[in-house]
Amino acid sequence: MSPDLVVQIVNFRTQDHVARLLPGLLDELERGPASFEVHVLENASGDDLAAIRRDWAGRVHVHVSDRNRGFGGGHDELAARTDSRTILCVNPDVTVDRPGVVAGLLRHLEDPAVAAAGPLLRTEDGTPQRWDHGESKGVRAHVANGAGHAHWQPRTAPTDVAWVAGAFLLVRRSAFAAVGGFDERFFLFKEEEDLCLQLRRAGGRVVYDPTVSVAHVGGVVADRDVHMPDSVAAYVAKNLRPRQRRLYDALYTHVTRRI
């Protein structure tokens, strides 16, 4: 029988982070309301995950990819290997250190209109992490989204948003499959923004819930400056019309200068 939830972790030279993640994650899952499986993909980084296979035998499934397909491609590969009602993408550099995050996100997906949900991400000093979501409402959000960027602001209550971070992203599998999963043109960065945009274009809602949270280190796999420019270019080319983008670029420059 398929589990209610499959948790997916893509490893790329992060085996120590995965080893630190699993105890808290599994404790949280075992306290939660859903049947689950945890799957880890070694994304052709050369890490030896034998210790994880041994230490978590019967509780964690380890797979090895023959090539590095990037963040989204790795999650697509894991999704193709499993079956469940929901998928939870979890970054290796997350720590599940407060109870209720999985159950809290699953409650949002009880509404069939909700396609995806994500929690507040906390930095190492406990403060909300900027860019754990992108706003969808308001002038600044409208302008930023139209220019291929994003607008963030702190939230204290669940709200519909443009996107939630891929570091801890719960998505309804049927909605994920309907839009083709992650677009592998985004090797790193912007892939969750694109996925959430496609989910919303298909009629789904994306919910950010800051009443539940996880800790997130961030930046342990790659420098944003290396992959972000190509990802932004791919996002713009896919989702924005040139004339629209030029208009919103001008508006975005004007708005950000006034902030």
C-alpha cells in the first residue's frame, strides 16, 4: 500500500547534513498523522551513504543517480520512483527541531484547492529567513513578480503566496504531476518559484504558514552567484513576455530605489 506522504531528500556533498537531519525528521514524522516513507537520492556527488543505509535500515530508502540533474531534477527522479498522495521536499541543511510542522502543513492540503504549502524557515539565530516565500499580493509583489523577481515580507499567520521555499515544500502529488514536476532547466534556484507559478496557473493555491517552522542553514551546496543568473534568465524566458518584462523591470527599479 502506498504511504500518504513521501519525504524526498536530494544529497549533493551533504551527507553530514543528511545524518543530522534524519533523527529530528523521523521523530516528527512518527508523531504525525500520515503514513510515510523517506527517500534519499545521492545525486552523483560521490558521497558514500553506506552509513545512512546501515543506521537507518528499514526506515530510509537510499538511491543513487547516475548523473547530477540538479535540485529539481533530483526531486523529479525520486518522485518517479515512488507513489503517495503528497510529496515533501526537504533540503539536507534543514533541522526539524520544533514539533508539528508536518502535521501543520498537511492540514492545509485537506483543502482540495491547496496544491502546496511551506513553513517559516529560521536562520541559525532563530530569526525568520528572508526569501522563505514570495508574496503574491500588493503593488510591490505585483511589480517584483512581473519583473521575474520576488517580494518578501514577514508574516505571522497563514496566507496565500506566490511561492514557498523548496527547502521544506509540501506538494500534492496529483498537482505536481499535472504540471510536469520541477522544470530541469532550473539546475539550482528559481525552480520552486517556477513550480509554484505553474501550480497557481493550473488553479491551485500555495500557502505559507509561519505558525510552523524549521531551522535552515542555506547555501551549503552552491553559491547563489554561480547558478542564479542562468536560473533568472530561464525563468524570465519561460514565464514572461519581453514587452511585459521591460515594463516591469522599469517599475521594479523605480520601486526598489524608493524602499
